Amino acid sequence: MFDDFHEHCKAHGLKITPQRVVIYEAVAGAKDHPSAEQIFVKVKAKFPNISYDTVHRALVTFAKIGLVEAVEGYG
């Protein structure tokens, strides 16, 4: 799982930061399809100063490079 993460990041020139690692861990460890808000709440427990925007941008980046699949919600 994390080999894939590291390879995708390296292949796309992304730095492997502690924030990106914990965001990826939160997504990869989810049993459902968590929202960006749910991921933010989980990540904020480890990084109290992280912003929602940072989490959202990381998730968008992960989707662009094929690490995660974005699911659009309706509501």
C-alpha cells in the first residue's frame, strides 16, 4: 500500500511530507468512502494545525495522480 504511495509520489515529483502520509493513511484505512471533511477530522487529531484546504488539496492531487478515486456526492 505505501510502496504504491511512494512510487506515485516519486513518479509525479511530489514530496512525501508527513501531512501527505497521514492523509493517505486516513484514506487507505477507511472502510467506506469518507468525505474530505471526515478525512480532515481524522488528520487534525495528528496535525492540529493542518487546514482543511491542505487536506482538500492533497486529496485532489492524489486523485489526479491515480492514488485515490474521487466520488462526487449529491446533496
